[in-house]
Amino acid sequence: MNQEMSQGTIVKVSGPLVIAEGMRDANMFDVVRVSEHRLIGEIIEMHGDKASIQVYEETAGLGPGEPVVSTGTPLSVELGPGLIERMFDGIQRPLEEMREMVGSNITRGIEVNALDREKKWKFEPTVQKGTQVSAGDIIGTVQETIVIEHRVMIPYGLEGTVTEIYAGEFTVEDTVAKVEKANGEIVDVKMMQKWPVRKGRYYKEKLSPDYPLVTGQRVIDTLFPLAKGGVAAVPGPFGSGKTVVQHQLAKWADADIVVYVGCGERGNEMTDVLMEFPELKDPKTGESLMKRTVLIANTSDMPVAAREASIYTGITIAEYFRDMGYSVALMADSTSRWAEALREMSGRLEEMPGEEGYPAYLGSRLAQFYERAGRVMSLGTEGREGSLTAIGAVSPPGGDLSEPVTQATLRIVKVFWGLDSSLAYRRHFPAINWLLSYSLYQDRLGKWFTENIARDWSELRTDVMRVLQEESELEEIVRLVGVDALSPSDRLTLEAAKSVREDYLHQNAFHDVDTYASVHKQYKLLKLIMAFYYHGQKALEAGANINELFALPVRERIGRGKYTPEEQVDEAFVAIEKELEQQVDALVSKEGE
């Protein structure tokens, strides 16, 4: 598009919203440069020749009459080697480079490339001259970090025969291959491609979510599992541990690549991530966790409009790695701040407000975001299986789960990990309330757990949930008449539930061993804790004294079972269970005498 045709002038400035006239030839969602400062903006509404523009930078000092120029292209991200280990702002400007240019505070109108144009990458071709290729086919690889191999793909819309392919060191803008289309046109293929952020990347087919995303967090994997390619929401009030849950998932989840979006979060929380991730050892590779992480930071003091773009930037980068055949986990922390940015822009556009002032399209925008998750077969002749799992934190004001953002999210997601401030106050972390939370993937994933971990996995999980449910019903009676009024079997249920809560569901994120538990260890530990309940029931039927049962010395060892290192689990747990049986048998025979 001729830039002169779509040049207009500002007529109104309202915070991050700028209205310009003379923009008849521009399109919706075009990126524009506003004023002499060349601030980045995006057209979000058109009325005749007037365009409403959300500006992604501070608009103080702008006034009517200043120029606005459309670039003729939608807001897009640059995809290619150099994404991993980097930290970008909400519109994919690299923060490290900006700091080198202007210091710690971002100034307006900075123009900086997302990917380094100078750095050379070693490109190794995987196809030869004469190969027929189509969109999504891998033509070569670049070792981006010590753990991630970047697969260079044919961009969307290109199909033909490779006429030239080069090996060696290239920048992202150098031509690495030439492809001849059916009409004889020769197209240069570079390592970098661009993609509009508001449009999901294409794939061949969507697959059903049949495999769990193992997180190493016991309450999640055992009770409320998440599928690879699934979507989960983590709502919770201030101080209930949303960010720590997200950090734990980023560290330990069974994903090849993590994309972490800090959307409107406090700056010090993003600083924690920045300081912590490079020092964290990746359990799978022994390298730094940053070697497979992309960070997008849009802190609460950055312009509101860029918040709205940040989660789209994050999910587009995540889709790109998914298309290479990787399992990607996207953490969005938090979608509530993103919804607040939508509300502010909607208010300035003078749109009819919906519930609590949020725009009427809040639900559909959330759905558009979460629907981009999934397990898919990528484009290309061979096709690769990749998955993108989206986990969104929600921060309901005052912990009120009935507010619009939480409710709209719950209508879309299939896993709900409800954080509870009362558990957090009791120092029970992760503070996921087992009575409120749910996973709709449970039945589908139960088959995988039964086949790969243990045949009685589903029965064990059902028993645990029943014990926890019964505990909540019995607590009412205990509050009224005291624990002594309960029957011995009910008291055993309470004691077993307490053991499940304290020895199993409670997990210390800062303990070297307890921070992560493999699914095998989870099963063995839960079986051990429930063994006390099963043996206890038999002992009570045989007339054993309940107080003596609760005082068995082996219970201390069961309680400390979660601190057993992975390699010692089988041996140690068999010994503890044998000791439990001996002590219960001794108790029963003593009563028999």
C-alpha cells in the first residue's frame, strides 16, 4: 500500500486512544506510526475516514494536527532463530536491546528489531535441490540453544521445488534457499518469517487430548490433571499463590518450551522470574531453564494498550514452536489485567458496556485466545505432532469467582484449579481447593494413567476424593458436638483425610526433593498413605484401640515419605508398608489377647 495514501492527522487524543481523520485507505488492525515521535499504534475501529487507534506507547504531549502514517500491515511478530532466552515487551521489542539504547526506562518511539539482524546462525540443510516442498516443511535446522534445535520451515502460502539451498552461517535476513513455484516464479526463503498476532497459525488437523501434561505437582497430576494441548485456569485472590503455581509449572511441566507472558503483573514479580529462571536447573537437561524459555514482560506500569497485545504476541510465538513439533506450555499471568486493558479501551471508544463495565465481546475474545491451544498435526508433507497448552491465571477482585472474567474463562477452559485464600492463610501450598476444583480431562486421561502407571490408579484417586469429601461433611458435625462424638470409623476417615492433605497435597516449592514428584512417586506415596486407611479399617473391625492406631510409630515415616529421593522410592516405600503391616498386626493381636 502507498503510505502517502493512508496518511492522516490526529483530531482527538484520549489517553492511549488516538482518533485520526483522512485514513479512508487504511485497514482494520493496520499498524500505524503516530506523530513525529513515530509511536506504534494499531487501528481498532473505522468510521468513514476516521480511524480509532490504540497506541502502544505513552501519548502525553500529542495534540490535534500531528501526522499518522499507516504501514499497511497488521501487528505481526518476527519468528526465527533468536527467540529463546530473550525477553520482549508486549509488542515484541527486545528489552535488553532497548536498555542498551536508552537506559532502564523505555522512552517513546524506539524502533528496534525483535530478532538480531547481525548475529549469524549455523544453518544445516535437511533437504536437497530438486525436493518438492510445501508450507510447513522443514528445510534445515539451527542449534538455537544447547537444548533447542530450531527447525526452519517453509512459510505459509509457498509451494514448489527447491532450486538452491545453502549451508553455513547466515543472519535471519539472508537467503538460505530458493524455491521455484509452479508458475516459474523464484522465491527466496529466509530463516525469519512474520505472522500477524491476531490470527492463529494454520495446521493440518487437531488431535484429541489423550496424554497428560505431567507437572510434578501432586494435587494437579493426581486429582485435577491437565492434558497436553489442554487449557486451564488458575483463579485466586491476592496472595493465594497464583504466580508460584505458574512458576512451578514453568519449571517442572513436561513441556519442551515455555512461553511466559507477564501481562500487567507487578514489576518485581517479573524481576523474580528474570533472576530465578537463568539459575534454575532444568530437570530434563541439567542446563539453565532459560535455554528453553521465551519471556514476554508487560508490567503494570507499561502502557495499557500493549497489555492487550502481549498475550497474542505470546501465543503466536508458542504456535510457531508447536508447528516445529514441540510440546509448548504458555503461561499467561494474568488474563484479568488483559481484560482490564480491554475494558479501558472499550470505555474510551464509548462502546456500550457489558457486565461490570467489561465490553460485551469479553467472552468471545477470551475464547479466541484459549481456542488457539491444542494438540495438532502441523502443515507439511510429513506432518509433525505438536501441542500448545495454555494456562491462564485469573485475578478476581477480592477473590470473587462470580465476576465476569472468571465466569467467562470457566465457560471455555476444561481444568479449573481454584486457589483458596483460607488454605493460603493456613500455609497450605499449593492452595488449590480440592472441593472446588475440577478437570474435565479426567476420564480421558485415566486410561493413560491406568496403562502407564498402575491398573488401580483410578480407584485410588476415587477413594482419595471420597475421603476428602467425607472429611468436609464430618467437619460440620465436629464443630457442633466435638470429635469424640464420632464413631471410630469416622475418626479414621478424618485422620486419613488429614494425612492426605498434609503429607500428600501439601507440597513445598522451595524444598529440593519435594518441589517435584514423578507420577510413579505420586502413585507409590498415595498408595502408602491410603494403606494406613485400609489397614486401619481392618484393625478397627478386629477391635483395635483407635488412639493406639493413631499413635503408631510408623506414621511419622509415612508423613516424611514425600521427602524420599526419587531413586530410593521403591525400596523405601516397600519397607515402610511392611513396617505398617507389622505394627497394625501387633496392635490387633494385642487386642485379641
